[in-house]
Amino acid sequence: MSALTALPAWQALSQHRDTIESTHLRDLFAQDPSRAERYQLHAAGLFLDYAKNRINDDTIALLCQLARETGVEALRDAMFRGEVINNTEGRPVLHTALRYSGEGAIQAQGEDAAAEVRDTLKRMKAFVEAIHSQSWKGYDGDAFTDVVSIGIGGSFLGPKIMSEALRPYWRGDLRCHFVANIDGTALTEKLKKLDPKRTLILMSSKSFTTQETLTNTESARQWFLDSGAPESAIGQHFVAVSANVPAAEAFGIKAENVYPMWDWVGGRYSLWSAIGLPIALLVGFDHFEALLRGAEAMDTHFREAPLEQNMPALMGLLSLWYTNFFNSGSQVILTYDHYLRGLPAYVQQLDMESNGKGVNKEGEPMDCATGPVIWGGEGTNGQHAYHQLLHQGSGVIPADFILPLQSHNPLGRHHAMLASNCLAQTQALMQGKTQAEAEAELAGKGLDAGALTELARHKVMPGNKPSNTLLMDKLTPHTLGALVALYEHRTFVQGAVWGINSFDQWGVELGKVLGNAILDELESNQPKLDQDSSTANLIRMFRKGQIN
Ligand SMILES: O=P(O)(O)OC[C@H]1O[C@H](O)[C@H](O)[C@@H](O)[C@@H]1O
């Protein structure tokens, strides 16, 4: 047993689980009409109803005790102070400094992170306004109409998904196209519709070593030059965001066109930095700042609210409750808003890259599960597909339902219908359907008693499936910022309890190097093939371009 699983709170939760297991959520609601009032919370423009979780007051008390015994609050405060909590890379973790609007300093290894952020925001603002006012144009005097944003991982998902989420706020004078994959089809399909004279290329790579981003940017440069643009025009059309300014300059991007990133911001936490430039270009700098303020409001709540009333803490602890005490290997995020359809993929990277770890901070193997599989999609589409497994599958898959109360596109009864589906799903998962209810539904349909009982068995829903419901008045830059920061901190809380480093990603780094050795073999004519027989055979086929 590890120090973690031996903790009094962990042991108490293991026993408490049996109490909870013996009571159906339906009965918990029947026994306590005030349940919804007791298990709800407001923070930073968001409302969380967590009453449909398999909990009672003891569960919350024990989960908060576990957080205290594992030092979650102390680690949170150390993160905000800029201490080196990413121990394997020797770095502070300061994405919260990116949205800090106070005047004070935030020390990050001898530098004032807050001052650097302020300077960079000023530069970003000037750049965005120059593009919008058309004081910065293409080399032939044309205003920019299109931006191609090249980046992958955290340098892609945040800008793309948040831009989509803020579509109602787009200015309308610029389009943005995102290219991440090394698959040449991704870039080719985007570029073939564009006019190089009116296109700005924005490449984002914190490390400036990522194969996909470097190769796509080189190919985009070639496309630009092949169109007849002079080499001297590169400076007007290519901008980079990177923590590695010398490498960006060596690549040919003018120093004044390189916007900084810092070691103390993880890729998956970087959309609030210059990595978010595509968002600012699309929606304007005021809305980008509102996004930062929403995240900052959630930071303040996370920092100040006691654990029992702390939205990210409670969501993180509830997630851990199911992962570690109910063996739920996955969690689903269901957004009932078309603009938020990308959020599950965003949280997937955020959570799985952060908490997909098998050893703790000391490098010792974990003896309990860590990061669950995160997946999901937009409602109501999923209801016609994978919700079947949520309702009648054999495991427990906790769900987060996310619903803005007002639509940006009020259209007849659409929004009420959308909301009714969202609420009905949470209710159906909680209540389920008993054998007696299923039989009652089938009565009068002409079935004999035996057939009726048998068919009813297939229609039984066990219920007792937990969910959170997150509401906001409307999806705005502010509420979006708060929502994303909520998931960041929820991820943090789980990693802190587990005692893992949520801020490195050695498994993903492996992919950055593994491909290179095989690439040499694929492009070579030498029959060297120092590989296992399966890989060698596949390489031979690629060289021939034929499967026979
Ligand atoms: O921004 P870059 O340095 O190009 O990195 C892009 C991505 O690379 C890796 O896959 C990392 O694990 C991600 O966290 C990162 O966002």
C-alpha cells in the first residue's frame, strides 16, 4: 500500500463507498427534497449542480479531508506563487500569470512573469490592431483576409477550439484556418483556397522543434514564394509565437515578429498567451481580454473558496471519487451548445496529457488509477449514438452536461428543445427505469405475460449514473474563460491528490523522436532495415508504394 492509499481519508472513503453503493440516487433524492439546494455552487458566472452525484455529506467531507491530507491547497498556493512545482523539468507552472490583471509582480525563477505578460499583451494588442486597421498589410498593399495558424497539440487545440466557441464574436473581416497535422493533405487543402498576397502565416511552437509545425511552415513558405512573392516579403507575412526566439529567427522570421512564450507555461495551458493570437485576430482584442478576465475570475475563486465550496476542487474530487472508488475508467463531457462542440477534445488533451501518469512525483509506481479517458461530444447528437452505453452499459461513466441558458441563435423552439434534452438525459441517467416501470409501459401492447416480462428486462435502465450539470447565462468570452480555467484547475486538483506531476509529458515527447529513425529508413534506398520483422516489412511496402 502506498502512502497515498494508506491515508486515513483514503481508507475511510474505501469503506464509505459501500454505504453509497447500497443507496440508489433516486432514493437519495426521494429522501431529501433539499438535495439540489445543498449540492450546488456559483462561481465566476458558472453554476454547478452536482446533486446527481453518488454522494452524501460524508462523501464531500471525506473527499475534502483527502484533499487536505494530500496538501492540495498548499500545492495550489505554491503554483500561484510561481514555485517550481513541475519537478521533472524544474519549472514553475504559471498559466495563471497569463490572466493576472493586478499590478504586482509574480516571481518565476528570478524574473517577473507578470511584467513579461503585460509587455507581451501590449505587443499582441498592437499587432492585432495593426492587422485590423490595415496599417499592416500584405506585400502588394492588400489587406489580409486570411490567417493560416500552424501549430499542434497545445499550440493548436486551444486557439482552434476557443475560436470556434467564440464564433458569434468574430469581426467578420478575417478568416482563420488551422493546420496541425504533418499529413500534407491538411496544408494543401487549406492553402489551395487562399490568395498568398492576402494571407498571414502565424506559426506557433513553444519549443520550435516540433516536426509537424516546422515542416508545415516550410511548405507554407515555399507556397508563398512559388506564388511569385519576393523573399523580402516573408517579414510581412510570417509571424511566430515561441519560447525559442533564436530558433525562430534562424528559421527566417524577423525578431520583431516573434511573440514570446515561456518555459513556465505548458503547451496545453497556453491559449491565454500569444498562442491565443488567432482568437484575438478573429474576435478583437477586447473580447480576448474578456476571455482572460473570465479565467482570472475562476482563478480567484479557486484560490480563495474553501474546498467545500470550491468548484474546481469539488469537480476534481468527484472525478477522482469515481476513478478510484468506482473503477470508472472514462468520463464524458457533453456540451449542449454547438459552439462548444470542440470542448471535449480540448479537455481530453488537458486532462489526459496532464494526468496520464503511472508514477508519482518521486518516480514511484502508483498503486491506484490516475487520469481517466476523457471523451464526449455535442448534444443532442450523442443521444442518438453513444448515450446507449451511458444508459445501459455495464460500467459507471460520470458525465458533465454543459448548457448555456440563452442561445446566440434563438430559432423557434430549438433552444427549449435542446435544453429539455439535456435536462432529461441527466434525469434519465440518475433515475433509470425499473422492471415494473418497463412492464407498465408495455402493458396493453398485446404481449403475453412471459414475453412482456422478458422484453421489459431489456428496457430496464439501472440509473444511478452520476452527472454534473454546468450552466451559464450565455456563452461569452468571459464565461468561456471561466469554463476552461475550471477544467484546468479540476485537472490540477486530481493530479495534486495523486501526487503526480501534471505538468510534464514524457510519453508524448517520445513521439517527437521516435518517428525520425523510421523516416530515414522510409526515404532511403538502402536495404538496411535494422528493425523488427513487422516494421521492416511495412517499411519495404512504403518504399515500393505497393502492398504487393
Ligand atoms: O508548441 P510546441 O513546442 O510545438 O509543442 C506542441 C505540442 O508538442 C507536444 O506534443 C507536447 O506534448 C504538447 O504539449 C505540445 O503542445
